[in-house]
Amino acid sequence: MTIRTRKLFGTFILLLWLIVYALLAMAAGGQFVVGRGIFFELPYYVFAGAAWLPVAMVIIRWMSKPDPV
């Protein structure tokens, strides 16, 4: 698979991942965190704001692999 094809697929996969993750984080936050006070909300928002990054980094690393020669 060429790098251009991987970037095309990776872009769609990354977009799909972000949409699904945002909806799940929003649902979990609304169900378990909102209204319980700042000591529950702040750590959740920090964690939820950064938890999507490892998956995105793997996708971007895969997209950036050089073409086999």
C-alpha cells in the first residue's frame, strides 16, 4: 500500500475514531461525572482530553510509514 493510500485511509479512520471517542467520552461524563463537583470533573476532563492521543498517534505513525522499495 502506498503512503498516499495509507494517508487517505488513515484520515478517515482517525476522523471516525475521534467522533466515536468524543461521543463515548461525552456520554460517560454526562452519566458519571457532571454535577459531582470540581474534584470529579476536573480530573475527568484532563483524562478524557488526553486519552484519545495514544490511538491517534498509532494511526498517524502507521500513515507516515515509508513506502516499501
